[in-house]
Amino acid sequence: MDPLFLGAIVAVATILVLFSGVSVALGLLIVSGGFLVIFDGMRSLELMPEILFGKLDNFALLSIPMFIIMGASISSTRAGADLYEALERWLTRVPGGLVISNLGACALFAAMSGSSPATCAAIGKMGIPEMRKRGYPDGVAAGSIAAGGTLGILIPPSVTMIVYGIATETSIGRLFLAGVIPGLLLVGLFMAWSLYSTWKSGDTNLLSARSYTWKERFEVLPRVVPFLAIILGVLYAMYGGIATPSETAAVGALLCLLIAIVIYKLWHPRDLWVVLRDSTKESVMILFIIAAAGVFSYMLSSLYITQSIAEWIGTLDVNRWVLMGAVNVFLLIAGFFLPPVAVILMAAPILLPIIITAGFDPIWFAVILTINMEIGLISPPVGLNLYVISGIAPDIQLKTILLGSLPFVACMVVAIVLLCLFPGLATWLPDAVMGARQ
């Protein structure tokens, strides 16, 4: 059978299995095992356990549960509320300042937690009711938090970037640095739109807010600075050559737990158990998907599907930017239905050879891919962040949340265009800090 036709059959079968409701990891194993048995016989199943566990035999994977614990310990405290309150006190007199405060809090909390749903939940619980009380439209209040929450998978430390680095054998340190400037660019675009929409509305109620004294502005900072210091310390240790990503993640997780215990009184064993339990569940889920994706990639390679797709695309006589446009469309559609980790693990091994052959930088492509996944987080039918916001504010219709997030989707598209025009936005900082690649 022609490998390209077989690849189409595999794609359809995978979509049907995943849409049946089974978990992503189990669905990948079912598809992989089924096609291996059909084309290679029952003996091929003997290799599956070895591949499954071999994919997990990677020291870099240790950073995933550590960063998740780091984020969970922060999410279980009032750190998100303190971030929001601190920024709200400093930006209270700025037109649209409350939306900007929420977006800034989302960016900072994302950097501390690395989780989009956690960012939405932590900032949204306080931000959405406050914006609605001040007179901001429901769509703006909900959409800004949903969009701001997506920054959790781009701004370092990002679990999504770690997964991409492991799947493509790319430097995790470079990937973290590559996400810094694009992440700030997205924050800037989100804030610019917020300022414009507030100015355009002409609603003076949005500009009037309580005035805070300098004492009130500074008194909230001591509760926020320690967490920010940990993030900066983790990044310095990683890029200063002091420790590996896994080692810095472990130290960061320990320090975040200690600060949560000391500053936020998270000392009760029941509270600590919840942090560790939830972190373990999320870590196991991600690691299981990674292992299953390893088997799936082996199946694609064993049946010569991956190689055939790369060769076929390589023979196409099309402009490389047309090719990149097609890749972006594919990633957008995939992100509508699957979580970012699953898309990366399934698509990266196939797309990376194509990207490199077309002359694109794999570090730059990681940022493009991640922004596409961000769009998926606030787009139906899956749109995880939309449902998180719906849970926080159940009286706001899902349609209103979606419409409120659309301008921010446009900002993400603009960011992708800017990255295509100026790839140095993603590649300059990694090269400046870690040296140019050979």
C-alpha cells in the first residue's frame, strides 16, 4: 500500500478514536498497536512496552513534574489575587487600566505557574467580577482573562516548550528564551487592544476608579516579590550554566512550596496533599501522552509514513511561505480539537524535517507552533480556557466569552505575522545569551 494513502488512513483512524472519548494516550496506543499488528504482525507488539518505557528514560522529563509542582504550589495560594491587586493599585488611573492589570497579572502568573487553566482560574476569580462591577462589558472581562491565560504555555518556564524540546531533541534553554520576547509582544498587543477598545467606547465609568496612596501601593509588593525572585533565579541558574533545567525546576519547586508555606500559611498536611496529588495527576497524564506518542511515532516511521510525507512535501514546487501557511492552518485545526501537548507530540516529529528542509529555524517554529496552540485554547469546540472562564462566571454565556476573546485571537495572528516578518524576535535572545548555533 502506498505510504501516503496509508498515512491518510492512519490520520482518519486517529481522529475517530480520539473523538470516541478515550484519553489521548490510550487512543494513540490503540491506533499504533492496531496498525502495527495489521502490517507487521503480532510480533510487533513485543516492542511496544520497550518503546513505551524507553521514551520515558530521559532525565529531562524530570523537569515536567517539578515545574508542575512549582505552578500548583503557587496556584493553591493567594499569589494570583495578590498579583492582580498589586497591578490594579498601580494602574488604577490608566484608561482601561483594569483590563491591563488583569493581562499583566496573567502574564506574571503564567510565568510562575506555566499553566493556562491555572492562570485563568487564579486571575479570573477576582478580575472578572471586579471588571463587571466597574462597568466593563461581559465579553471584554471574560475574553481578556481567557486570552491572558493562554500566555502560560509561551512565557517560560513552559511545560509545552519542554515537551517540544524533548520531542524534537531541541535545547530547552533556547526554547525558554525564544518565548520571552514573543510573550512580551503578545502582552503588548493585548494591552494595546484593551487601551484602544476602552478609548473607542468613550465610557467615562471605565476611567474612574478608587485612588490608592503610595503606602497602599507598596504594601502589597512584599507578597509578590519572592515568587518573582524565584522565577528570575530559576532562569539565571539555567542560563548562567549553574544547573540543568531539571535541577533548577526541582529547586524552584521546593522554594515555591516553602514560600507558600511561610507567606501564605499553606502548612496544613491536607493542603499540601492536594498540591502534590493534583501535580501527580497532571504529570502522569503528560508523561503517559509522551510515552504513547513515542509508540505512535515509531509506528509512523516503521510504516514509512513519516519519511514519505517529508519526501512528498520536499518535491512540491511551492514557495516556502505557502508551505508555512499550510502548516499553520493544519496546526490551527489540530489545536481546535486536541490539547497542545498532544498536538506537539504527534505533529512535531513529522513537521520538523519539513520545516528544516524548507529553511526555517526549529526554535523559531516552536514559538509559531505554541502561538497556534494558544489560539486553540480559546477556540471551540475544545477551547479549554473558555470552559474554565465559564466555570468561574457561569452567568456569562459561552458565546459572549468567545466573542470577547476574538479580538485577542486577531492579536495572536498579528504576532505570528510579525514573527514571520522578523524571525529575530524569537531567535535573537537565545543566540545572544547562549551563543549562535553552528
